[in-house]
Amino acid sequence: MPMKHAPVRGAVFHAILRDCLEAQRAPKETEIQLIACKIWQDSFATIANKDWHDLVPDSQEYQYTIDAARMAFGIHAANSAA
């Protein structure tokens, strides 16, 4: 289920990415959720007329946005069609 938090503002992606790089660690699931929220807010929320917290975790739009957040960190989903 999506985390409930205030709208993500500013350069949150850069701050989280910088923290991960400095600590040489993969992003936490909460950080991936924050980035997905930011991607949704900036790209799709107005068009879809839905807030990130309104998305159903099993929906395609939710999964695509989570995948986009993971890719932003260099984490690629396994290709299930292989």
C-alpha cells in the first residue's frame, strides 16, 4: 500500500540519491516510494486527476511509477518475458 505522507517538494530525488551514493547503499523502499510519489506528482497527477495516495498498489499506473522510481536509482525490474 502506498505510504501516506505530505506532498514531496523540491529536489528530494537529488538528496536521496546523494545520500545513497555517499553511504554506498541501495535506496530503502520508503525512499523508492517518495521518489515514485514525486514522479507521479510532477508527471501524471494533474492529467489523471488522482493523487499518489489514491492509486491502488496493484494498478498499472502505480506499478509503472514504482518501476520508474527504481530505474531512476539504477534498479531494473527483471524481464518476466525472457
